[in-house]
Amino acid sequence: MAGITVRTFRELLKRKLVKGIGLVALLGVAASMVIFFAIPPGAPMQREAATGLDQPVVKVGDVVITEAELQKFINAQTQNNPPSEYGALLQMRYQTAQSIANQLAMTLELEKQGYQASNAEIEQAKEQFINSQLDMLRQQLLPEGKGDDRALDKAIRERNPNMSLRRLREQLAAEVPELQFRMFVTQDKFLKSLREKYNPTDEQVRLMFEQVYPARIFVSVEKHKDKAEARIKEAHAALKAGKPFAEVVKQYSDDPDAIKNQGGRITGSGYYEIQRQLSDLFGAEVANRIMAFKPNKDYTEPLQDKEKKGYFIYAIAERKMEPPPDFNEKKDQYRQAFINMRVSEEQQRVMNAAQQNFKPEFQDPLLAQYDKLTKTMGMQIPQRLKTFKEVNDALTPIVNSANPNVRLAQWMQILVLNQLVQLHKETKDKEGEKKYREQLVEAMNRFFSEGGEDLNIRLLRAELLIEAGKKTEALSDLEIASGLVARPSDFPFLFGIAELYQKAGRKDLAQQTQKRAQDLQKELQRQQEEQQKMIQKQIEEFRKQQEAEQKKQQEAQKKQGQGEQKPAATAPQQGGQQGQPAANPPQQGGQQQPNASQPQQGR
């Protein structure tokens, strides 16, 4: 939790526990293609079996993701180097579990729609994945990155006598969960079918560049109750009688004045975006009919939206076709952009259905409570207090159990108790504040006595001890905390420690610690400057390389052009020019790596 000072620790839940989840790319590559180099001679290939690996973590439909599978995903994501800091590890466990669950839900939805991955296809994807990783290893170990399996096996044995190509293949297969390949194959089949499905006409592609500005009359059911339908029919009759659309809007519409003053005109957007919005409201058939309207001429009959919030009459106020100047020259590129747009929409549609039909359920008690905490930030204080108390009560049996993640549970409970102290302080509930402060101190003491260690918690306990007048005990915590700071990026911690030394009456230690913080800060700035210089150097080298390549291509084209201009009589040719290869032959696509958590969209 580098970069978080004592003052901001109390807001830790806002910054560490509550973040946008989103989808994470989990397996672009396997755990690490050099993992076998770290295995010492005589060491067994497989790790000792950890406790609790068969415990369920999250359930999606009838599929359960176990602790063992979650650990494999995390190891692959971090190259076998997961975070050692409790907060980062807990957050990674939660986000990874949720991301896998989302992708699994999408896979189950696709399987329901007929995109089933066969065992043979899964095995083929696994083999492609292993071969792609071994190809990367060839680049590292063999001259010019070339050589057969025998040469690669020899190179591997030279690096580590206890490893071979066969054992490495087994290890690579074991490191990646079977579920990953099932998700990849299923989603890949879906994407391929979409790309084969769409073959847009030129007019459909051109519509990507049309701006459409709808106009509407809206009658609210909430406002007019059972009279809403009669009111929209009156508005429709007024239009049929020839009354201008803008006047009918002013008389009948329940939209805000900003819309009514523009004759019912609402925010415009691209053709397909407006089409999607109208489809969400009324269905695809009605949307397509509206999109064919002529501006300020056609209008719909009274329509009720799917959620039955009101009645509408839609028209088109304006439409502008603004294709780019190079549309005809780059039509194929724009056609591909159209396909990508449609593919993305289809993916979102399936994901929405998946979230409805296969909602993930956390089976791990710790992650279930963490999930509750992610929803607390928008709550009012009474509801937050209630939720934090519920989470604290739920964490207590986990902390007192033999759960393999008991230390994470202790760390999380300390944060929850700290929030309860602060919330009772905000509400001026001194009795509640005292109660949870005592529980907080007890939880921190237990955390450290049972082998836990965390820099922020050290600082929090030191601060509470100082407030309680126990400065000698606080100095012990500050000394330990100071010893935990090693990286230049951790310099903010030292400023926090110096501040607490000052409060504890040790001005000498405060000055020393502040000086050390300043030195680390300077060292960090130096490292950042060196890194920036290195990046600039790499960019410059890349630029020169590109220029050299362009120059080489230009010279080759120039020579080719000169050769074509030679008179045929000066150099009689046999056989003509037939059979010459193309100047720019199409490139063969490489093997795809399985990555079900981030399906390719061809962007």
C-alpha cells in the first residue's frame, strides 16, 4: 500500500476496497516461461499440496470455481508472483474471481446458444498454447531462435538438470486451468461466427457517418396515471389535423423545458447509436421504421415503451450525412469498422443476458463479505453502519477458524473496525466509538501476535497508542514500521512516521526519519528520470530503425521501377514475367493464445 500516509489510512476502504471492477485480462501468457530456471537441483516439480484448494470460491450456474483454480489464474496473471501486501492480494483475489465468473457466465450463455466447445477443440487450443510458449522459449535459448525439440530439450537441461522439455510441457499444461481453454474456445467460436455473419453493403457502412436528431412527444404515466394514453392520443390527433409538431410538443409533452423549447428535439448521435436507443425502447421493428423517416415529415403512432413508463410519438428533426473524404478509397477499412461495431454490440448483448441468467454467487465467505464492502460507498451513514456491523460479525467466525486465508480475514476486519470507529465518531456516538476502538486494538494486537505484518496497521496502532498516552509502546511500533520501508516509492510512509515521532515527543527521530524520507524521494526522482531517458532512447532507436526500413523499401521500389522501364529489346527475356511473387505477399497469421477473459474484437 505504498503511497498511503497515516492521514489517508482511514479512507483506505475508499481507495483499496472499492474500485471499478471491469474485466481483467488473465492469461495473455502462461505463468512464466522461465519458471523452471528457479527450480533448484533435486527439487520436485510439483509444489506441496496446499490446504483448502478444493474449497469453492464462486459458483456460476452449475459450475464451481475452486481455490486451486483461482490460485492458478492469479499465478498466471502475476507470473507466479502474487502481491505480498494483504490489501493488494485481497483485492486481486476479488477482482480475479469476479472476472473469471463474468467470463464463465458469458461462456455458459454461449453454450446455451449452441457454441459448445468439444474436447478435441479444447485439447487443440491447449496444444497451440503450449507450443506458443515453447516458441517464445526457443527465442530465448537457441541461436537465432531456431531449432527442433531435441535442441530445445538440450538447452533446457543445460539450464536446469532437473527439467526437460517433456516435464516443462506437463508443467505448462498443469499451470493453466482447464476452464480457461473451455472459455477461450467457446468465445472464439462465437466471434468467428459473428465475423462470418456480417457482410455489410456500402450503404450500411455509409450510415456509420450519418448524424440523426430525433424529436418526440412524451406523456408520463407517473404524472397522468390512467389518463396518459388518452392524452397521447389527443396529441396524435392534433398532428393528424395539421398542427405543427413543435406546438403539439409544447401543449402535451412532459419532457423538460429544454427539450420542449426545441420542438421536442433530443440529443442527436450516430445512426446506429440512435437505432440502438430506439430498439431498447420499442424493439427493433419500430426502431427501423423510425430510422427510415424523412425529417419533419413522418411521425409514429402513439407508442408505449417496454418498461411502460410513458407514451411517445417519435419523429426525425434532422439528419446529416457526413462521410469522410477518403470513404471510397478506404471503404474496406470502414467496412471492417462496421463489422467490429456489430461484433461489439453482439458481445454486449450476450454479456447482458449472461448477467441475468448466470449471476455469480460467492461461496468463499471472505470474498462474500468483501463484495458487500464494495457496495457501501454510496450508502447513507445509517445503512453503512449497519452493513459494516454485519460484515464485522460475519468476519469474526472466519478469524477464529482454520480458514487458509485467516490472515486476510484479520486484516480486513481491522479495516472494518476502523471504519466503525470513524462512523461512530462522525455520529458523535461516544459509547459506540469506545466499543469498536477497543475491538480494533484487540484485533491489531492479535494480528501482530499471530505473525501478521502490515505497515499501515503498524502506523494506525502507533497513532492510537499515542492518542492513549502510551508513547513508549508507540515508539516500538514506529521503529518496526521504519524498518519495513525499503523502496524509494515508500517514502510517503516515512513522512507519516516522522509525524508520529513528533507527536510522541521524539523530535530527534522525527528529523532523522524526515531526512531519510527526503533521500528516498530524491532517489525515486532519479530513478524516474533514468527510466524516462531510457524510454526516450528506445523511442529514438525505434524511430531510426523505422526510417532505415522505409529508406530500404524506397530504394527497393526505385530499383524495381527502373527495371520495369528497360526496353524489351535490350534484354531479351525467356518465359516473360509469369510466376513472379507479389511485392507484398499476404502474411500468415500466427497462432492465437488462449485468452477467454478478453475476446479479440479485431480492433
